[in-house]
Amino acid sequence: MQTVYDFHGLQFNGEKKSLQDYSGKVLLIVNTASKCFFTKQFKSLEKLYQQYKDRGFEILAFPSNDFRGQEPMTGLQLETFCRIQQQVTFPVFKRIHVIGEYCDPLFKFLSDKNLNGRINVKPVWNFHKYLINKEGEVVDYFYSLTSPQAKRLVTKIEKLITA
């Protein structure tokens, strides 16, 4: 069975970053956008990251322009927005497709039960979240409306970190 460790993300400098590098960590994989109502979740995601990063937790952000063109930026402009305007310190990768014909292989895996063994839910909007255990398995998902600070999400992260 595949895990998220079989995939990679493209960093802003163009280099491939293997998700195997996050092996043994609890991951929250989020598709993001800069012009979305939920863009304010960057601040909550960063707070969550700061709270748990030293305990084996990582957030991986994948910007996407798939929902009403709400991520028009690419490259340095997008990196600057995330790092300077939103002040995020967790990894943010190059813009990808998270749905549709050109869907990135990682998001195909995350959203297809035939591939990941558990979850069969595609992102329906920006800031959809997938929770991954230390073994690289998809264990849960959270719709955009779920705040990164939601008790339900934080409780699951804590449980996975201490498992």
C-alpha cells in the first residue's frame, strides 16, 4: 500500500522535496489560496504549527488555483505572500492542481480510497485539510470550514503525536 512518503512536492526553487523527509511525523496537508475567504486560516495554521512542531508535527501547504481562480500568484510572488505577508514558517510548495484532469498525484492519493485505503473525499474548496499519521497513512480529513484550532482537529493531532 502506498503512503504519502511515495510522493514529493516542488519547492519554490524548483527542487523536488520527497515527503519521505517527513517520515515519522504527523502531517497536516492543506491546499491553500491567497485570495480566499479562508486565507485568514494561515494565521491559525501557523499558530498550530508553532504549538506542535517540536513534538513531531508538520504542516505542508500546497497552493492551488482550482477554485474560482483564488490563487493567481506563482513563484516568488506567492512565496513572498506566504512567508512575509502571512508569516508562515511551515513548508509551502509550488502551486499545483488538487482536483480535475491535471490533479497532482499526491492529491489523487489523498482523495481516493482505492489508493489510500481510507478516505474518499476530494477537496471542494481551498484550505481542505488531510491528517496523516506517523506511518504516512491518511487517517482523516477536514473541510475548509474547520478551523485549524478546532478542538476536534487538535485532539486528533495530539492523539497521533503521542501514539
